[in-house]
Amino acid sequence: MTLFGAIASPVNRLELVATLAQCAPMRYTPAGIPALDLWLEHASEQVEAGYPRQVALRLKAVAFGAQAERLAAQALGTALWWTGFMSSARRGNGVVFHVQDFKPI
């Protein structure tokens, strides 16, 4: 049984406006695909239970292929609208945001 009953929900999508805070040097997978490890920072005010709440977070992210190559050209501190999905980190510690697309805001 899953959280959603007998059939698991396939929805795993995240949209976030965040700045590109840190970018590791480009690396390549064993298959030769470009990969870029990133850290994103977000700060905003959200309404929760009818009350405003200040939210700030730092999120580990990764991009592959053409997205990694495009991101390597972005300046640190650039605010972007990010879309992608969440996954467990390689060693099981925390989560990683997998970037599928980004655009300037």
C-alpha cells in the first residue's frame, strides 16, 4: 500500500524561483553526459493557516545534458524560475532537485 492507496501518484514536480548560489565545476557521467551540481537559494513570504510566514531555504540541485551546459554560463546570484523534480540524494542523505528547465524572471 502506498500513501495514495493501491496506485502510487506519479506527480513529482517542483517550480521554484531561486537564485543560483553555488555551482561546482562541470563533470561528466560515465556515459559522457555533462552534469552540474548546484545550490539554489530561495526567500519569500508565504501564507500558512491564514498567517504570513517568512521562508528561506538552500536546496541542492543537479542538471544534466543541455541544461547543465546552459547553466554553466549563468552568473552566480542570478534569479531564475526553475522547474524539475525531487529525488533522494545518491547516498540517501536528504533530497536533490533535478533541474529540467529554467528561465529568467
